[in-house]
Amino acid sequence: MAVIYSHTHADHFGGVRGVTSEADVRAGRTAIIAPAGFMEAAVSENVLAGTAMVRRSQFQFGHTLARNACCQIDAGMGKTMPRGTITLIPPTQLMMGGAGDESSRVRPARLSRSA
């Protein structure tokens, strides 16, 4: 099995422990594939800029607006923002190259496990 993180928005990686576990990843039963530079970008976007990103989502998705019998502002496919815990398992493989690049390859990740 493989989980592919397409990019560093929390809604694209944050539920990973709902489909696999760190034990399965360590045992090689699940590969976690992400673009090269994923962990650095995820930390930059979701930790360093986290407060600004949360505030932006409050305006973007309207989840702080009141709901009533007549209407609800929602987030498109999902009817509201998730309220659970955001999880992250570091990638085991990194995608090198860009979309449509003939030389694109998936290679083993060389990440420190302290991330």
C-alpha cells in the first residue's frame, strides 16, 4: 500500500494515521510518497506560518459563521473544516523532478526520524 502526499496543505496529509500507522510504515507494509522538500515545506507552511494559515481558513471556509435552518457556509466537498487531530508520518520515498518531466523518479527518502 502507498499513501501519496500531493502537497503540504494539512488537508492533504493530516489524516494519514486514519489509513495507516507508523508501525506499518516502519515494517515496509506502507510507503509514504511525497514531493522532494516536503517536510521542510510542511514545517514552514504549517508551523512557522500556522497562525496565519488558520486565520486565512476561517475567512476562506466560513466555519466560524453561524449555521441555522436556512443555510450553512461550507468548504465545498466537505461540509465543514475537520476538527480532529492533524497527523503526519514522514515520507519514506520522495518524488524527484516535476510534472511531465521524463526524468521524474521516486527515490528513498533520507530524512532524520526526529522530524
